[in-house]
Amino acid sequence: MKKLSDTYVFAILLILAVALFLVVYFVPLKNTNDEIDSLERSNTSLRSEISELQVYHDNRAQYEADTETLKKEIVNVIESYPSGYRTEDYILEGIAMENASDFMQYSAIRINDPEILQTISEESMQNAEIEGYTNAVEFKKQTVDYSNELTYGSLKQALEEAFASGYRANIESVTYTKDEAGVILNGVTTLGYYYVSGNGREYVPPVIEKYEAGTDNIFTGGHSIDMTEFLTDMETSENTAEGQ
């Protein structure tokens, strides 16, 4: 076998040495470049966050003023609603609609279960740091079905009374059919009563004026039932039930 010259062997060793140098040098260099790229990306993100925080810092006074304004608006909305309604409120509004009508006879008044429309959690209220509000606040609606028969003119009068009432109420639906003569309407007017619980205010009972309705004996005339006493007794019973 032909012997390799020293020059050829040296050239091969030189090439191998250069290759080894390149491997040893460039592999760590690549890893280092990757780390540099990663740090650059991280720095870019940090610079963006710092820039955003700087904007918040520069506008801090305006943000604080806007926050206080928002708190006041929240309080104004909450305080524009009552803390709740009870049975006597719904019956008294039914009486008011009847009194406003030329002709109306009730067959039933159905009070449905309340519905929660919106809730502001206790945590959110506490974080907002609104004075006097530390509990959860719930916006609720309770619908009441007033089933009756009346004339068309009386229906308009009753609806006008519902619109003008002091209650935070809305007419949810009006569903009636005419009798064979086309004079008397029979059906249901549904009102939705809106209130806010958790606002820290006490329930304010309505003023119950003397109201006579019905008789204990339709054949002998009898005497009228004092609705004032009836509603007051009912309110007392509800308060007792709530306290148990």
C-alpha cells in the first residue's frame, strides 16, 4: 500500500482540526443566539408593558376622576329603585287601576315568583369601594297577572294608571278577548315590578287608605270588608313569616 506523504496527512489533520473548531464554536454560538433572540422578545414584551403602565401613570388623575364618576352613576341607578315590593303593593296597584276605570271586575290576581335580572357580586362591590355597599346587589323583576273583565275604555284608563303609578313598573303584556256582544273584554294585564335587593335600605310600606270592598252576605247586604285592615293584617303576617 502506498504510504501517504506527510504533507497530505498534515492537510487532512488540518481540515479535521478546522472542522472540529467550527463544530465546537458554532454550536454554542447558535445556542447563545437563541437565548439572545429569546431575551430580545422578552424585552420587547416588557418594553410594551412598561409603555402601557407609563400611559396609566400619566393619566392616573383622569382615571381616578372617571372611576369616582362611575361610582356615583352606579349609586344613582341603584337608588332609583326601591328595595323591594310586597303583596300589598301589588294589590293596591290593582285597586288603583280599578278605581281609574269606569268598569272593571277582577277574577284573580296572581303574583309570580321574582326573577333575578342582574347580579353584582359581593366581591365586585367590595372591590369598587362604594360607601355603604358591601353586599351583593341583585336587580329583580316580579310579574303580577291581573285577570279581569272590563270595557275597552276602562282598559285604556287602567293602563294609563299603571303608567302613571309611583311604582317602578312596566306593562309586560295585555291579552284580552271580546265577549259575543263585542262590549266586554276578558283577559289579563301583566305588570312587571322592578326593584333592587342588597342596597342597604329598608322596605317602605305603602300608604294604605281606607277602601271598602265586598260584603259578607250578598243576600242580606251585610257589611263591607275594610281593605285597610285586611292589608295591614296581611303585612303583619308576612313580616312574622320572614322573621321565623
